[in-house]
Amino acid sequence: MVLKSLGVLSCAKITGALYAVLGLIGGAFFALFSLLGAGVAASQSDGGAFIGMLFGVGAIIFLPLFYGVMGFVMGALTAFVYNIVAGFAGGVEMELE
């Protein structure tokens, strides 16, 4: 069995969703460390706590969106390029049960 073509939109949707989940996980870690840093800054009373909290909350929103969009675009591009290369090279051989 040879995989000769990939659905560009199908690959884009899957990679976009996977990267959005990875962005959510990364954003959660970033938010946690930012909030911990904001707590340290608040104890020193220099006003940096607000900026740390802003980055923490922003990471939960921004990173999944950014990763999702970039995953969608790169998934579409990868599938498109694979289809071109598979036309010359013959595709990937697969054995399924």
C-alpha cells in the first residue's frame, strides 16, 4: 500500500488542532511561571507584579491561538509539498492490518 496523496485541508486541521493543544499546555506553564514571578515582584513592591500577571494571562490566550494558526499553515504547506514530492518519488510505502 502506497500513500500517494494527502488531503491538504485535512492535514491542516489536524496539525492546527494538535499545535493548539500544545500551545495551551505551553501557555499554562508560561502562565504559572509568570504568576510565580509576579508573586515575587509583589513582595518587593516595585510594581512589576501587574506585568507578570498580564503575561501569564496573555499566554493562556495568545499561545494556543498562535500555535494553532501556525500549525494549520504549516500542516497545509507540508501536505502540499508532500503531494508534489510524492508525484516524483512515488509516495510512502505503508503496511496496514
